Amino acid sequence: MDLVVRLVAKVVVPLFFVGMAGSAIVVVISFIEDLKELLEDED
């Protein structure tokens, strides 16, 4: 059972960090798009 837990942890931990990186990219892109929209002229 201990071996199974270790194997699952070795798979889940990198997936967690990949998910965090993906979320950070989405936040940055959203921030840039919102900033562009705020700074645009309303003409």
C-alpha cells in the first residue's frame, strides 16, 4: 500500500505544479486583456 501511495504522489505533485503554472498564465493573460480594455479610448 505504501508503494501505491508513493507512486500516486509522484504523479500528482507534478500535475499540481503544472496546474498552478497554467492558472498563473491565465491570470496574466486576463490581466493584460483587462488592462488593454481599460486603457482603450471609448470612441
